[in-house]
Amino acid sequence: MMSAPPVSIIIPAFNSANYIVETINSVLQQSMQDFEIIVVDDGSTDQLKEVLAPFIVKKQIKYIAQANLGVSAARNHGFKKSRGQYIAFLDADDVWLNDNLEARLNKFKSGDFGLVHADAFVIDEKSNKLPQILSGKEGNILNDILAWNGTQVPGPSSILVKREVVDTVGLFDEQLSTSADQDFFIRVAAQYKIGRVDKVTWMYRIHTNNMHKNIARMEHDVLRVFEKAREANLFESAAFRRKCFSRMYLILAASWAGDGQNIKRGFYFFIKAIAKRPSIIGTVTERITKKWFR
């Protein structure tokens, strides 16, 4: 019987034929080579399976097909089929640099971390680098995540997590899509220290199909995420909870107003933000003043 590889790399894929070859090749070119790759096809209608055929024939990947149940269900399906001590969740359009896996494994050796992440370049549809770097934080970061205090973990493609941690905190919430990673990070950060590799080791791709562009879906997800956190008593005080909910409502207000399609919905969440924390009016006024009169 074959021994389990130390790392399982799970790639949920939906209509990702245009990008996934570059994604898989970036894994195959890693400096650390002891891993398994599991691709979960989430009911794709493009040429995904045909594109993956050479990898399947060479047994470089394990291909799993499922009905279109969403990215969280795909990640969970892949995890249940995986064998590694460490788990990486790689989106089918993102790319790893060749030291990504080795750098994150080495980070685990430097401290008692449940999850480790790394910084990222941002690239466009043609893999051109954009003038932006995604960077997170290290340590006990739960409060920063809940307070929307900047980026804490750049995204699911950045993480390497211990299998035992997933077993403890649970899999991805299948009722979530755009905020499923945020919910997962909150549950991990509530129980474990988070580690950060202080350099760029992967690339996050921006394109027209990115899920975060769906504001209605985002609204559903973040409201559920914060309600789950409230039910789990993850806010350190009532005042902190009001602060976090107020910021969350303000982000929804800005998203709807910025979209330009539902100003009334944006105003609704703006009022909710003020109701939760009236002092936020001063912060908003200051930001607007700086933007208009700079």
C-alpha cells in the first residue's frame, strides 16, 4: 500500500479550461515534489475535462467530477478524498511560484501554526503582473478579521493548513460561496495561531468571472458569516461586536452604492451601520472630505 503524501493540493474547478493548465503546471514545477493533486470538476460545461486529459493519462492528477454544487462543496469533496497531512486549496485560475509549497512547509517548522499563508502578486487574464501585492498578517488575527482591519489572509490559494485543523474546525460552509474562505479563516483563527511567509510565492488572477463581483451573493454571505460568528460568541465584547457589524454594513453600503445599480440598498445598509455605531458618521465624513478636497 502506497504511503500518503505529506501534502494534498485540492483544486475546485468550474469552467476553468482557459486557466487550469497554467495552474497545474505551476504545481508540477514546485521545488518540493511529494504531493497529490486532486481536481474537483464542479459541473463544468466548457472543455475542462478535455484540457485535463493529458494530466489524467499521466496520473499527475486525480480527477473527480460532481454536479454543480458550488466551490465549497467542491473543496469539501476534494478534502474527503485527500490523504495528506497538510492541505492546500488552490483556485483553478491562480498560479504558484516554484518555491510556494516549500516556503509554507518551512514556515510551519518555525512556530506552532494551524495555518500558514503567503503574499501574492496580482495578475490579469493574460498573466501580466499588475502593480499590486496582496499581503496578510501573522499571529492571533481573529479580531482583525472580524473588524475588517485590512487583509489578514490573502485568499484560499495562499494557504496551507494542517489536516487536523480542518478536522477540528470543520469544512467549508456549503451555503457560502464568495465568503466561504472568510468564514473558514475565522473558525481557524478562533483556535489557532496563523503564520505568514514574508514574501510573494503565488499569483492571484483577476478576471471578469471572479465571484466577488456578485454583490447580492456577497451580501448573503457576509451576513451569514457574521451571524455565525455571533452565535459562536467570537466577539470579545458587545461593543466590539457592534463595531464589527457596523463596518460590515458600511462595506455592503459602499458596494451597493459603488455598483450604481441599487443606491437604495446601499442607503439601507448605511443606516444600519449608523444604528449599530453612531460614531461611524465622523469616520465616513472624514473619508468623504479627504476624497473630495484632496
